[in-house]
Amino acid sequence: MRIVLVAVMVFFVLAGCSTRKDGFVTRAYHQTTTQYNVLFNGNEALNQGIEAQTEAHQPNFWTRLPLDPFPLPDIYETDAPPNPNYTRAETKAVAAVQKHSMRIGGTQRNKQIDEAYMLLGKARFYNGRYLQAIEAFNYIIDQLGDSNSIHAAQLWRAKTFLQLNQEERAAKELKNLIDNGALSMADTATAYAAYAQALLALDNAKEATTPLQKALQLEKDKNLVARYAYVLGQLYDALGHSDSATVAYQNVIDLNRKIPRTYWIHATLNQLNAGLLPETQTKTAYKRLTNNDENKKFLDKIHYSHAVFHMGLGDTLSTESLMNKSLRTGTQDNYLKGMVYETLADMHFDRALFLDSGAYLDSTMSVTDAKSRKFRKVKRKRDKLKDIISYENDIQVHDSILGLMDKSPEERTQFFADYIAQIKRKDSIQKAQEQQALAANVSFFGNDFYFYNRTQLARGKSDFLRIWGDIALEDNWRYAKPKPIITPAERMLADTLSTEKTIEEPRYLVETYLVQIPEEKARDSLEQVRNTALFQAGLAYKEQFLVFDLAKERLQRLLSRPSDYTLPTLYHLYQIEQQTGGEKTSHYKSRLLAEFPDSQYAKIIVNPTQVLEGEFEAHYEEAKQMFATQKFESVIDKAAQAILGVQDQDLRARFALLRAEALGRLDGIEIYKAALKEVSTTYPKQAAGIDADVRLRAIEQITKSSSATGGYKLLFVTNRDQHEQTKVLAQACTDWIQTQSLNLVLSVSVDVYNRDSELLVVHGFRDASSAKDFNDQIQKELKELQTLKNFVVLTSQFRDALIFKDLAVTLPKK
């Protein structure tokens, strides 16, 4: 009976807790259940998600830190998976609204529902669903007018506007909220930080320092205090206020062990490099940081910052040494490695060590995001060195090969024997290092674990052989037939044979290298490649990098041996001596005039002004006329000759650009892009070089036509070595068109397709069927056309054929 009575009482209590009844018990029940059950679990999930992302994120202290402790989802990244913690928080918030909302008579009687909507908005915010988050915050603002969460909802709505790139709107709302003074202290700190973030997004760093300072003063979370203070120091550094930056960094340093060590380290390094301490004190401080065991895992950053300090002092040796120390720490900070590699690249470039500089730039690109602006900047530097690195590699490789060809058979054998000995020494050192590493692992793990105790391991192997014999590693090994036990003498013999087998591997054999030396008949071609590389390298050092010592050395080496480059080499050496005030100016001048009196170079030396303003300008106009008449090979040859002979950089750049255009018409868009890039990097300050860069950017956007407009053309494919016959045939086509009174609609042209083929083109057809009918008729009149391949294409397809060289027919060969 008692049980029945209790059950009836429970039934009536639950029945009285309907969300449609506005009783005291009902309100108390739903508010308590919402707050201590659903919302508690939802807020726990939200906080767990925030803490996990904060701990997982590794901030990049080398750039300006964001004010948020971890990156929020980008509005345009729709494929990002939702965070399960935030999804759970959103589910709890929705459950709280669905099960415990008590909206009666237009008024919400459950005072915890506004907190449910706040949780809902925050969960959506952190999951990157910003528009849906604004809906939740707007519900509080518009529908829950008596809620205590209205101002907090306005604050979070403004933060959401920031993620939607509506910085001006967010800044305006945040400023009004701060001025109203209705926010709690914690929310006020958040509002000041968000306001500073909006100003930074609007590129107003100077004004952002004030609200950030306010946020720093009001914030209670030590990690956020450290972040705000560090960002404030970075802003003051960017504004040139070193004293204020030092104070901001000191705020971080004073937190000491209350914050992650990485904040303390970077604040200390930035403060040291502010240049406010005497040099001796700064060096002492760096020494203490380096020797402190607490900082071992930050040595990569300390060495780099120390190197930057020495760079400011002009101490290049210490700078390079510390940069290499930073790399040798095995740092996993790719951004730091990129800065180190780029700095070393610049240092080697300044010393004209272009091969080393290029290698460091390659390393920089390997650790840099390919989509970043920094990657594009580094790639432009590397492209500038591409040619000179290629020339120097050709010089080294072919000098080495020719040197080996000059040696006697005995000298070659001895050379490679010495080389193999070096390989063996390196292999031996590497093997010793591996054994040391293994010993270190044994020491690290201790001797208790069986497999790291050498004595126990050896005894175990011996006992196994004694009991089971030499059994192969296979299934059911215990039941396999035992093999005879190998005696120590047999094992020693096997080891000896194994050693001999190792010695016989190809890279330890002299014959491996001897057979790769080219035969004597290849000497001429090897010397030609080497001589071309010497000339091009000398020219690049002289014209592109202005390193006259290296240019002179390469050109003098070339001049010391017979080659096809004697004439231009003499001229460029004459120019170098003239520009640097060298003693051999008259020597090179007299030799050039004596040996090559009728050359263009001799005319330049005798009367440079007349030749430049008259003859070469005439050559340029002549080359342009050749281009207009589609004599592209002649344009390429004439431009190449002029580039070697012209002294004026602007005129040389114009010839180079014209040559690039001719190459593009013959070989297609990819060759055109490569030629344009060469012009833009070789002549970056000349008008033609700038024009080439503009064209290069424009053609990067060119794609094959997707439209089917523009009419049709009839094409006949011919060989370029039959150009005169093609012209006669084109004239015959034109005459026949006139006899048919079609000359107002149709026209004929001959267009170069590539180095082998050209196209006889009839323009002006409105549809494909008309072109095909015309083709049938004209072939009856002109029998010569019947032997030629022909096809009908859209105007857009014809344009693509000339640009991309991708006609879908087999063109005739010579």
C-alpha cells in the first residue's frame, strides 16, 4: 500500500511539472534540471573542446600572434570536420531548449533558457557555423528582453561578425558595448580584446594598442594575459616604440612559471634584441639562456635570436655559426628553419657564393607553405639564380670529366681508389655512430629489460641454439627437423665471406667508375658545353649580378682555350676592364681590333654612339619586320646575335622580348612563359623586362576556350619547307573565291603553326556545314588541295591551336 501511495505521489508531481504550467514547483524543477544537468554537461563539453584545441595549437611567435588562443575555422573552409566536443555542447543546448523551455503568454518562465541559447551560439561559433551562431545570439537579444545575457549575446555576436570579415560593423558594436559599461569585468576584457582584433583587421595597429592594454589589465586568465602582453609588445615593435615594447615583454616575463615557458622565452629574446641593453650585458644574458637546463628544448630559438643580434653588430662569422647551431638542434619549427635558410642564402649571395645561396633557397622552399607569399618571394630569388647555378654546375661537371679524360689509365685507377677509400671511411664512421646510438639507447632504457641487456641476450641466443639447433624462422618451428649447429669456425668463415661480398658491392669497385668515363670522341662536345657555360656564366656575373671579379675569371678561362666565343669574350673583358679601371683595357681593345677588325664589336669600340643609335636600332626594326612576315627563326637568330653585341641594356631587353615572342609563336605557350620569365629576371628594371613580367602574369590566366562562338575556319596543313608553293596555292584560293563572289565573306591566310608545319586557312564560315561544302567544291577546282590534310575548326579552337600547339591531327613532316 505504501509503494502504491509513493507511486501516485510521484505521478502527480511529474504531471504537475509540465512546461505548459506556470507553477513554482514547475519552474523550480525545469530551471534546476536545465542548469545542473543539461547545461552543466554542455558547458563541460565546450570547455573541454577549447582546452584541447588550445593545448594542441603551436603558436608561431615569429609573426604577430592572433589574440585568439587557437585558430578558428575559416568561413570559406566548408570541408572542415566539426569538433565532437562542440557538437556535443550544441546537442545539449538544443535538448535544454526542446525539453525545458517554458514560454507561456509570450514570456520565458525558465530563466536558464537564455544560458542554453548562449551555449548554443558559442558551440556553433567554435565549430565555424557563424551564421547559425548569430541566429542563437539574436534570439536572446530579440526574444528574451529581460535576460541578463543580452549584453553577453551582443558581445559574442560582434565576435562572430569579426569571423565573417565584417570588421567595421564589429568594431562599432564593440565600442558601443564598452562605452555602455553594462558588461561584467570578464566580458569587458573579452570586448576590449575583440575591439583590438577588429582594429588590427582594419590595419589600425596604432589605435589597437589602447584597447589591448585595457584587456591586459582586466583579464584574469594568465595565459591570455601573457598572449595580450606579447602581442602588445609586437605592436609596439612594429610601431618603433622600443621602450613600450620592452615594458610589454616584461609583463610576460614577470609571469614566469605561471604561463607556458615558450611565452617567457620569446618575450625574453625580443626584449634582448630591442637594443636597449649594452652589448656586453646582452651577450651575458644570451650565455645564461643557453646554459640554463630549463631552456634546452628552446635552444633552436635562442641560437637564432642570438644570431640576429650578432648580425646587427655586423659579425657575419658568429651569425653564420649560430644559425648552423640552431639547425643542428634538430628543430621541428619549420618557420624558424625557413628564416635560418633564407638568412644564410642572403649571406652567401652577398659574398657571391651563388651555388650555396641557391641550395639554401631550395631548403627554404622545402619548409615553406607553397601557397604563402613568402614562398613566392623566395621562389623569385631562386629563379634569379637558376641560370647561373646551371652554368656553374655544367662547368664543374664537364671540367671534372675532361680532367679525368686527360689522366693516364694508372692515374685514373689511383684517383678512384682514393675516392673509394674516402667512401669506406665515411661508411665506417656512420656505422660507428649507429653503434653509439644503439649503446645510448641501451643506456637510456636501462639494463633491466631483457632485449636491452646484451649479456642476457647473448646467453639466450646460445641456449636457444643448444636446445633447438639452427631452426629457420617459420611456422611450427618447434616441430621442424633441427639443423646441425654451426661451429664457431664455420660462423667465422661465413662472416668472412659476407665481408668479401660487401667489399664487392659496385660502389667499392674501381671498374664501376672507370667505365663511365666518356671515350675520346666525345671530347669536342664536352668542351663545347663547358665553353658555353663559361661564357654564359661570365655574362651573367657581368650583366645580372655585377660581380666583375667572377665575370673576369670565367671569361679569362674561356679566352685561354680555343672556342667559338673568342670575339664576344674579348669584347666583354674589354668592357669589364673599362668599367673597373683595369690595366688590360687597351690590351683587349687592340687584340679585338687586330683579330676581328670587321666585326660589330669592333665598330662599337671605334664609334659606340653611332652604332647604338643607328645600326642596332635598324637591326631591331628589321627583326620586327621579320616577325610580321612570320620569319620567326630569323628573328630568334638575329635577336640572339644582337643581345651579345648590344651594350645598351634597354635595347638588349627589347631584343630579348622580341625573341621570346618568336619562340612562343613557334613552340607554344609553355616555351613562351619560360622565355618571358628569363627576360623579366634578366632585365627587371628595363621597360621590356617589366612588360615581360606583366605578360607573364596575364598568360598564367589563359585557358583553353570553353565557348563555341566565333564562326568556323577551314584548315589545310602544309610543310614549311614548301612555303612558296603554299603561297601560290593561297593566291589561287583567293582568286577562286573572287570568281564565286565570296570575297566579301571569305578570306585566305597562311599561318605558321610550328617549326615544321604551317596552315593555309580559309576564314569566314558561319557554320561547319558551309565550310565542308566549300571544301568539296574548291578541291574539285584546285587538285593540289586534295593531297593535303584538311579539317574544319571553330575560331576558338584555331586560337587554342596556335597558343597551345595541340591540334588533334597528325601534321606532315618534312
